[in-house]
Amino acid sequence: IGLAVRNNYDLKAAEANLRQARALFLDAGLYLLPQVASHGHYTQLQRSLDALNRRNFVPRELNLYSLGFDAFWEVDIWGRIRRNVQAKAAEIGAAEADRRALTLSVIAELARNYFELRGHQNQLAVEQRNAKNQKDTWDLTIARQEAGIGTEFDTQRAKAQYDTTLALIPPQDSLIHQDILRISVLTGQIP
């Protein structure tokens, strides 16, 4: 479960969406405060003599400086900014609920696949024990037939039951392999 939660890209995207919603909430709350902006520019120019029409008395090099400062504050008379902050807070709740639902879905899917894997592994163990018992029964019917107390029919029936039991093992192996692949994908590992 820890691997699945750490390595699932959908969960990582949901976590990023939650962080984004929180950042937008903080940004929306800043509009309740005065906004301050400043800027500064520096430009160095060197003009050619042709651009100055061959006037030597005009300086060719210019250093231009520009500094600015702005401040403004929007008074929230009608509540537009407060409603925007409330909407952003609701978006945080929605993003958190989405992340939790996705986490729960991933964990539930992983648990379901794990229990299916264990069930298929137990079924395989039962089928392998059944195959061993069927083989022992078939060997016993062969020994009885050679001793003269068994029939060919009993031997063939035991062999057919053994073959039928053996035929159940490969599909069970395939199901186990599929379960392992699904668990690998859910935990973010290479299958």
C-alpha cells in the first residue's frame, strides 16, 4: 500500500492539484491587502555618428535609468474579493476530497487484487495436491490391474481424472501471473 501511494502518478497529480489550489487560495487572499509593485530599468545606448547627423557636440553614449513604485488597494465593498477567497477555499476542499477518493480507490484496488492473488495461489496449491492424489490413485489402479484385482476401465478412469486435474493448473498459473502484473502496475513497479 505504501508503494502504491508513493508511486502512483494519478495520486501525484492529485497532490499537485491540491498544492495548486492552496497556492491560488493564498493568492486570492492577498487581494484583501494593499498591492505594492516596483520596477527598475537601466539601459546603456551608444549611438553612431550617422544617427547623430555628424553632430559631434551631442553625446554618443547615453545611460538611462528608470525607477518606479506603485501601490493600490481595492476596497471590497460588494464582497467580490471575499467571495473569491471563499471559492478558492472550497476548491481546496474539493481537491482534498478528490485526492482522498483517489487514494482510497488505489488502496481498494490494490487490496482486491492482493486477495485475488492469494485466492488463486491457494486454488493452485489445492489443484496441485489434487493432482498428486490423482497420480497416486492412478498408480494404485495400475498396481491393482497388474495384480489382477483391477480392471482396465478403472485404470483409464483414474488416468482421465488425473489428466483433467492437471489441465486445471496452467489457467490458474495464468491468473496468478495476471494478478502479479496488476499489483506491479498499481505499486508503480516494472511488472
